Amino acid sequence: METIGSIKNMIGYEHQLYKQQIKNTMNKPSKLFLLALLIAAALVGCKPDPVIPDQPDEPVIPDPDTPNIVLPAGALSGLFSVSETQQVRFSQGNLQYQASTNTWRFAEKQTEYVGEGNANIGESYDGWIDLFGWGTSGYDHGANAYQPWSTSDNYSDYYAYGGYTQSLSDQSGQADWGYNAISNGGNEENNGWRTMRSSEWGYLLEQRSTASGIHFANACVDGTNGMLVFPDDWDGAVGFNNADHSSTDFSDNTVNASDWESLQASGVVFLPAAGIRAEDAQTVYVQTGGVYWASNPNSEDMAYTMYFFYEGKDRDIDANNREYGASVRLVKDQVY
């Protein structure tokens, strides 16, 4: 099979050969060609030398090292390893839902979160929510509490496909929020968006190799507290205090709007400290903690999350009550 490089070399060789053939023809004209010129001169007088048309340029072949990248709708540019063999791109913001129109969307900005408005959760609520019980994708996949507005306080109502050992991605995959048609994420069902597993969260934040040598840092970005996550190829041109430390304050790193624009352009992801919805639909820890679902269960009553909190409380990957409302940040696998 010809490679792009060998095809390019072959085209260049044939082009040079063709030009040499033209040159040889001009330097060694045939007798018949000379006779034709003499007859033409006798008939119409002196004529200029024949003009040989310019040859077309060699075809432009894309450089395989700098391909044109077309991002999926709703995806950010940075690439993040979540295992030894898989990279992902994050969605442009946390997942949001509007019950009155049955609409899913990504937040327009990475720093955007709903906060206390999640207390209004309900089937007819015309605002947006962004804290969800585990597996509440809206598809009737076998759980009793599968609707995004579900607030049952019985953990067994949130069993994916009706069983407590099932992950969101098992069976049909419909228990995963990413199965939905997301209005600004391609607006098609089952088009590749998904929730990460706990092992992938761990690899992302602790194990992968990065150009800068760091993985994450707590920060206050344009007035919003949360966690920065750096892509695999980020060069670390900007320094951050206490990067990769599990217990750091958001105030350790303050990023203004202009600097955040540059960081985001380089592929950096921001996870806002959007809080958690607990009993009686109370929303707590808004701007003091962030809790993000993983797709796999932990036990009968719990499923895995990645969480971080303020003032020295740890960042960790651990279990959370299935009935609690937590943030969802979807990813899409990079396919090579």
C-alpha cells in the first residue's frame, strides 16, 4: 500500500520526467517538425517561437502531521487520556435539562452552573437543572426513578436496568445521559457522548503522562470556584500553585477572564463547584464543592463519583448516594 510520502515522491518524479521530456523535445526537434516550421514561415511570415503552456502545479497533499481537525458538536479541543489506549474530549460544559420542553443541552460556558435553582426540580419546571440522581437519563431502562426530575429518596429506585450491579453503559446504554439527543451536542441519540467510569476519572487525574507533568489544580476562574484539568499536551506555560494536590483551596489560583480565554483555547477543562442536591431537594455545597458522577456502581446503595471540596478537604474518587443529585460532565472518545 502506497503511503502519502511515497505517493508524493512518485508524483514529483513523474513531474520532473515530464519536464525533461519537453526539454529534450525542444533541444532535438524532429526533421518533420523543422519542415513544418519552414512551410509555416513561408506561408504566413515570421512567427514567434512556439509557447509551451505552463504545467499545472503538483497536487497539494495534506501533511499527515498537521491534519485538519473537525471537532464534534459541543466538544472542546483538548485531548485527555483516560486509559493507556483511550483519549477523550470533554463537552463544552456541564449537562443541563429543562423538563417543560424535555430538552437536554450543554452549558454554554464551562464556568456555568445552576446552583440553588436545582431545588425547583419537577416534571413541569420550565427552568434548567444540572444536578441529577444516578442513571436518570429519561429513558425507561428498568429503574423506577429514571426521569431527570426524579427525587425519590429510595436508593433502589435508581438501579440501572433494574439491577444494582449494572453500570450505566451496560445493555442498551440508555441509562447513560449521553444516550440522549443533546441540542448543542449533535442533537442525535446515541452519537458517542458518555459518562466516564471511576477508573477513567482516576487515570485522568492521577496516572496519565502529560507534557507539563501536572493533571489538575483547584482555582477560581472568572469568579467561579472549581477544578482545572490540563490536557495531555499542555505545556505548563502558566504556573499554578499546589497543582495535583488533593487538598487545596480555590483561592490558591485566581484566573481572570482574559487568562481563562487563553487557557481554554489551549484545551484546558474547568469543572465548576456546582454543589450537590441532597434530601428534600436541598442544594448544598454550591461553590464550595463539586461532585461528578461516574458510570459504574459501588454498592447496593451507592455509585462512584469524583468529588472535590474547599479548605483542605480531599479531592477523591469514591461512592455517593444514588438518590443524591450530582453534576454530569460527558466525554466523547477520540477515534483514530
